[in-house]
Amino acid sequence: MIDIEEAAVENAGEHCAMNQVTARHILQGSREAIPDQTYDLILANITRNVLEECLPDLCSHLAPGGHLVISGFLEQDKDFMIRLLEGLGLKTEQVMKELDWLAIYATAPAPLRNA
């Protein structure tokens, strides 16, 4: 988990403890703070403009067959965000809506199997 705000990092740790969730990392910083490894699941709840800028970096940390959930953008941005994900090689699996806000669940291609 990464956030630019110190209070959000502290809050994330508290919520993990309350919900009995183990987080490998809870870091303060921007996408540059992401450890050099891949993840099976990445969640990003930030604005469309920030997502547009950082999605290539996030996808570079997504393991083959991994799952990405993005949220924090408006319904009017749906087609743009889906095209952006597709351009990065991800497949949109589900679009979720609450009021005017959207979230998209997408997957990275799984590694090819040897025949």
C-alpha cells in the first residue's frame, strides 16, 4: 500500500489491523516507492488524470495473470479508461458503478503454457 499522505499511511495500517489483513508494504510516497517486484493484485483509487499518468508503472508491477482494480474516476471517463487499459495489454473483466463513480476490474494476460 502506498499513499503520498502520512495520515493515509497510518490509517491504512489501522484498517489492516482492524480487518485482520496483512499488508506486505505500507509506504509513504508516490509510484516511485513501489518495490521492484510484481504483485498478483493491485488496487488504485485515484483520479483519472493520476491513473492515466501512473498506469504504465502500475502495470509493470502486475504479475502475469494478475488482477488490477482501478477506481476514483467518473462514469464519463469509462470508455477512455477501458481503452487505456487495453492499450497496456489488460482485459476489462467488470465495470462497477456507484452514483457517478466507476471502478474497473481488469486482468493481465496469463503466461503462455508450453504445449
